[in-house]
Amino acid sequence: MSEYPIKIIKSKRKTMCLEIKHDGTLIVRVPFFMGNNDVLKFVNSKQDWINSHLSKIKNNQADLENNYLTKDEINNLISTASDYIPTRVSYFAKIMGVSYNRISIRT
């Protein structure tokens, strides 16, 4: 079958749907009347899609693990954002005719 965990959620729906969580868990949403054999056939028919999305998730996680910022880089980004964002917010607030109380920039 497959090497990833599958969670089947039966609900009041007419169609089947697949969802892949960030941890690699496959969520299959199916109608109440759908049998497990039909669900497994559906999952097997979507193996290419599942494998492609799982590889994207793994690549994204690997990229995130390799992209840590130093404290100096974070401070530089905060400083840049503190200079740029308030002027843009003020500009668009005037155009939209709205006001705002404050702007918070956090890590």
C-alpha cells in the first residue's frame, strides 16, 4: 500500500478529497456510504499526485531547516521593515480613507 499515514474522515459529502498535511499525513475525506476498499482504490489511483506533493513538502522542510537567520540579519530586517512599512501603511490609509492605531513588527 503506502508508507505514509492515512486518516479517513467520513462526512456528509458527495465527493472524495485528498489533503496532505505538513507532517506528511494523508487526509482522505469521503462520503459516509463509501467503503474502505473504495477509499483505498481512490488513494492508489492518486499515487503520482501524492508522491509529487510529498516530495515538495520534504524539499520545503529541508529548505526551511537550512535557512536560519542570524540575530544581526533579523535585526536588519526589523529595522528595514520599521522604516518601510509605516510609510506604506500611511500612504494606503489616506487612499482608502481609513485610520489605524499602531503598527507592530515582531520576529
